[in-house]
Amino acid sequence: MKSLWESAKSYFSDAWGAWNAAWFTATDTATLSLIRICTGAMLLYTHFIWSFDLYAFFGPRGWLPMELIEQDQDIFQSFAWSFFYHIDSPTLIWCIHIVALLVFAMLMLGLFSRVVSVLAAFLAIMYAVRVSPGAFFGLDKINCFLALYLIIGPCGSRYSLDSLRRRLRGDNDEPSPSVSANLAIRLMQWHLAIIYLFSGLGKLQGQAWWTGEATWMSIANLEYQSLDVTFLARYPALLDLLTHATVFWELFYIVLIWNRWLRPWMLLIAVGMHGFIALCLGMITFGLVMLIANLAFVSPRAVRRIIDPIARRVTLALIGSGSSESTN
């Protein structure tokens, strides 16, 4: 029989091997590349919206003037910095904004992806810090964390102008599986799971989530209502179920999402919950960006099954020739 020491040593050796396999095994880059497209599109759209009143948000005398930021800073905010703190010229702010929109568009299209991903994350953080706390919401937080993790892996290896440029140079080889792509996806997965955990724990502090009234209070709030579903008041048991199921799902997402049999159901619930938020509560961009984050749990095989045929047609349309056996 094995001694206690040998059993413990074998256990920790297996655990260490499983840890390394989970984080540092090379994986297909398809999922990361799809997240790059969606994140780039979301960054482009959400920052383009600032354009309609840019100086009011980012000018030193705007709705969140620098004097107020300096007075309101706590010990954590005192470490925050944005170059917008030091710019008062409307012309310069607009120039930076146009460059930022170009960077986000390049990230979406996958042009010079490794450099652009760094710039996109930096710029997104600069915008977010400047409008915090007055206009800094969950959408901005998810935008920033997705952009940050895209830096780690080769997010432009598929479905990108970078891959098209390689094809035009005659390089028709499949992108190699990447350890850094797996690391980036794992970080996205754990970050998202922790967000849901703390969201669920936060809900436990609200009485309406215990009584089952929270869903009704949300859909009956005219400030957020975009699609009137107040007819659900006829089904109080359903509203109670939706409320308690939301808390349960968020609390146990961090545990259940890793099971390959339960994962499709967890993701299906994510589509339903965030789709409901997007369509009924007027938070379309927030609902969409959370679904983009959940793409981290979609396998590269599933992504390629759906996206590869589309990418193949787009590539052939752009270059007019090439092998249909290679997807970029």
C-alpha cells in the first residue's frame, strides 16, 4: 500500500498537472478571434456614441469637471489617471477621439492586431477613467476587461485582415494552436465567473431578491422599460421563479459552467437573461457585451463550425481566388 506521503505526493502531482493543462495547453484561436471581432465592434459603437456630445463628457468644464473629480477622489480613485485630465483643447480631444475610433475599427477588422489590441485597451481605460464615476457603468467595465485580455493572445490569427494579408503573401497554412490564446480565454472565463458570483452575492443584500419582487420591479420601472412586458403581472409565480432563478444562476455559474454537460444550459440561460435585459430593460449594449463575454465558454470547434463557412466566403470574395480548404 502507498504511504500517506506517497498518496499526497501523487495527488498534488496530478493536481499540478491538471492546473498546467487547464492554463497552458495550446488551443485553437477561433474563439479568441471571434471575441476580438465582437469586442472591437462594441468598443467602436459605444465610443462613437460619445461623439454626439464629446466635449461635455471629456472637456475639463463638462458635466464631470476636474474640480469635482479632485474633490470626490477616495484612496482608490487617487491612483486613477487619464490623459483626458490634462487636455482642455476641443480640437485635440476630437483628434484623439478620431484616432481612438480608428483603433477600435482596426481591432474589429483585425488589422495589425497585436499592436492595435494594446492601443485599444489603453484607450478604453482612458475613456472609462475620465467619465468615472459619473458615467462609468457595467458596459464600460466589461469592455475594458475584454480589451485587456485580447492583448495576451493572437486575437487576429483568424477572421481578420491580418489573416487575409498572410493569404495574399501565399501563406495558406492554418494558424497554429496557441498557449497564449488559451491563457487569454481562461482569464476571461474566470473574470466573468467572479463577476457573476459577486453580482449574485450583491443581490442577496436586497430584500426584493428574497421576496421574489425584483423582476417585477425591474419591468415595471418606466425609466428602463423599452418593451412593455407588464402583462407578466398576471403570473406572479413566474416572476418569483425568474427572480430566484437569476440569483441561483449567478451564484453557481462559477461552479456549474465548467461541466461540459451543464455548460450549454448555463449559456442558454445567459442568452435568455441578458436578452431579456437588452430587449425589455433598455440596456441593449450591456446585454450584448455580457453575451460577448460568455463567448469565452464556447469551444473553438463550435465557433469554427459556424464562422468558418462565412469567413471562407468573405475571403474568397475579397481575394477572388484561393483554396476553400483553408480558413483564416
